[in-house]
Amino acid sequence: MTCSGANNGPLRTLTRVVTYSLFFCVGYGLPFGLLFGPLKAIELALVVGIGLGVILGLEYAHVTLDRTRNQPHAHDPWFPFLFGFLRGVVFGLAGGLLIEPLFGLLFGLLSGTGLIAVYAFRLSPTDAYQPLIKPRIRLRELIASTLRGTSTILAGMIAALLTHRDSDAFVFGLAFGIVAGTVSAIVSIFSPFVEWWADHLPARHLGAFGTIILLLGLILQSIQYWVVLLNVVVQ
């Protein structure tokens, strides 16, 4: 068992961030690769995956810090809303990247507002935090993921209507909402184990783990440049 004060050190926070970033990169990259092609999917996966991974890792690190101090969540009730807004910013960047900046701006504002509305019913990741040794399916989290996905779909539809965009914007909004809800549900199943693992990972293993993940991230980021350099034709 690690000491309580070590459970929220910077290396453990980094472990959370990179682990969740991998979840999100794969979860968003694969389906959007089928819809928009591999290059766009890689760009979106990096933006959304890293963005959401950093947000969730920091959110859980904050909860862990309160737990190790035997304190209630010091920044509640507004703190989860901040993370909801930041997720909207990430979604907006993705929409601007794949569709256009105006669509991305509206999509980000609307999706962030929708997430904040869902979080108002105490359905945020902060409220669901629970480190467990095994992944677990929790009905409340499945409901929360469904509501998050639905609010994101509505945000995409409304943004497409307001910007008078073509079918690509509607497809993006619908697909993004479905993927967001699905990935959110998957992460909610495995996050208790990830949190338990991050709390109990021996300190000597943290540096090696972080180095490996960093190298993998650099390799993924370089793929788009190798494609151009080698003149690979991408359909």
C-alpha cells in the first residue's frame, strides 16, 4: 500500500492523464477514421484524446487530493462545471478542425452548456469517482453517459442548423455525440480500476511508464508527417 500523500503526486497524475488519453485517442480515432479518413482522424484523436485525457486526469487528481486530506471536495459545487466547460472547449476545437471555425465555436459553447446541465444533476465524473480493484458497470454512470452523448448530439445538430452547414456537419454532430456517449460509458467502466492502479503503482515504475507513453505519443503524432513525406495516398 502506498502512503496517502504519494497517491496524488505529479507522476501519478501524469499516469492518469496518459492512460485516459490513450482511451480517448483510440475511442475517437477509430470511428472517425472510417468517416473522415485516417489523417483527419489522427488530428481529431490527438486533440480530443489529449484534451479529454488531461481534463479527466486532473479532475480525478483533484478528487484524490481531497480524499487523502480527509476533506470534502473543496471546490464543489462549481468545480465540476469548470471541467464541463473545458470539455466543451475541446469539442469545439474538434468541430472547428473537421468542419469550420464558426461551427466549432457554436458546437463548443452548446456542448459545454449541455454538459454543465447534465452535471447539475450530480452526474459528473467527479461525482462518480470510486477507485476499485475491478472494472464495474454502474447503472448511474451508464445513464450519465447516455445523457452526455444526447446533449452532445443536440449541440451538433443545432450548431449545424445555425451555421447552415451541409450534411458533413450533421454527420459529425451525430457521430460525435454517439462516440462521446459510448466512450464515456467505456471509460466509466474501467476508470475505477485505473484509479486503483494509479494509486497503487510502485513509484519506481512511474517514470518508466511515463517514458513509454511519451514515446508512443510522439510516434502517433509523427504519423501524419511520415504519410506526407513518403507520399502515401490516403483515400
